[in-house]
Amino acid sequence: MSGFASLRLAFSAAVLGALLCSPQTVAPSAAAPAQTITLGPSGLPLPRFVSLKSGRVNARVGPGANYSVNWMYMKAGLPMEIIQEFDTWRRVRDADGSEGWINQSLLSGRRTAIVAPWQRGKGGRINLLDDKDKDASVVAIIEPGVMGSIKSCDGQWCEMTFDGHTGWLPQSVVWGAYPGEHVKN
């Protein structure tokens, strides 16, 4: 085996080892429920939701600019779930389940969400309400798959804005906030 091939093999093994061994588990605080929180190398929780900063973002097959692009996202603000970290690269998953690596500079902590992407194309509609009560007045009717900005979530309900209409949705129909998660954007 040539020296270059040996070096490449050693580097690949080191990268794989770093990817597999990097997340660390931290004990929860006394106020948190009896669960552990996994932190990535950045010190931020994994998994977590973010959004795309740009309207043109490449998702690559590996954590680096030398890896080929397997997907290009064309919508700024699209919610992404970070599931892994390596250096300045984040492995993300979109609402359809596609995964790829995106540089952290192209991601934002601003929270957005997609309404019931699992219902897209099935003809259903979801009411955006003026209060967090299933019997509240309807502000707008939202089709599954529509993206909006999260203002806040209390673990049961999310206050969101869609094209200037702000109202409440059950958190269970939102892809961009975890069940029971509290969000303040």
C-alpha cells in the first residue's frame, strides 16, 4: 500500500471515529424530567431544529466542500433538524426525511416549521386559531406542507405566522418543534 493510501486510510478512520464518538451525554438539571440531553461538539443539544439562511443551499454527502452535492435547497427559512455535528458541518434531515451535510454558516437559529408535511397532498386542512383552544375562532386555514415562522411553543400549542396571519396550532401538527418542547423565538 502506498504512503498516500495509508495516510488516506488513517485519516478516514480518524474522521469516522470522531463522528461516531463525538456526542457526549450530559445529566439533566434538577428541574428537567428524568431524561438525558445529548450535546454535540458545539455544546448545543442534538437533535435540534434550525432553518436555512439562504435561498440556495447545497446538502453534501459528507462533511466537507470536497464531497459531492446530493441535494440543493432553494427556500430560505426551510426548517432543518440537525442530527450530527462534525467541525463546522452539520448533518441535517428535512421534513421529507432526506439527509445531508450543510456548513453551519448556512444555518440559522431562527425557528420555522412546516405544518403537517405527512398530510401533504391528502386534501386535509388545518385551522390557525386566534387562541390556544380547539374551540377558538379560526384566523386562517392552512394547507399541510405550508411553512411558517414560530413565535413560541408552550409544549402543547405553537404560535406561528404565515404570510402575515398569526395564530395558534396544536404542536402535534408542526414539524419544526419537538413534542413538549418550549420555544421562544
